[in-house]
Amino acid sequence: MDGLRFPNGIEISSDGKSILLVETMKLRILRIPLDGGEVTVFSDGLPGFPDNIKASPRGGYWVPVSLLRDEPLSELLLNYLPAYPCIRQLASSIISMLPFTLIPKGKSSMLIRLDENGQIIEIWKDFQNELPNACEVLEHDDTLYTGSFYLPYIGRLRRLSN
């Protein structure tokens, strides 16, 4: 596939017939059939920049949202850089040389769970910014384990029983 904007995370669909691919810079997730069929949008218009995807044992998929779309950095990434490919490429090159801790930290991050149709069915928002720029989430039993490139530890959130 050509023309992807920062592909960042894949997961096999629950039916085993396609791959779900996170396209971070377009705030969406694509469904890519393993049989070579037509690529479709699985989930679009996400509340921020998705970063990875993991199947939930309760069904659906967990997607960390590392930077919410209402933050100033998001506006720059979504509205200004796409119009100037040479500046976007320069910014990307500079950012890739920086240690992750020098990349601007978002004000909050979010974990969302999508159903099998790509609709949001559960949201965990980090209002205190205790998990800046969440980039990984894994569900086991009644606990969500999270990772962030900013933190030297793994976060643990106990889910409320459903």
C-alpha cells in the first residue's frame, strides 16, 4: 500500500479475515482484507492521534490516543503541515532525531475501545495527565496495562466490572 500517513500499529481482525491498520496522521483505522480485496475505512474521525491497536478479550479493540485533536500541536499537525510537504518532511526528520522526552507532551491522552464495526464503545480519559502520550494498551482480566514513551514504568488501571 502506498500513500499511508504514519502507519502505526496492526492487529488481526477477530474473524481472521483482515488486518486492522492504524493510520495515525489521518486519525483513522483501515481494514485490509487478507484475500486482497478492497481496503476500507474501519474507524474514522477519531478524537485524536491513534497509536497502536490491540484486541480486547471482551470483544473489539483497544486504541490508545496519544494526542487529542483539540491540542495546539494537533492543529499544527492536522491543518498546517499537510499543506507543506517539504516542511512536513523536515519536521519529521528533526523529530526522529530527538529523544522521545523532548517531543512535546500532550495535555492528556485517552484509551478508546472500538466494537467490531469501528464504533467507540468505551473511553478512558487521563484528565490528570498521569499517562502522557499513551502509546500502548493491553487488557488482562479486569485491568488495563498501558505504556508511554515518556514514562519509565507501565501504567495499570483497574476496570470497573461490566
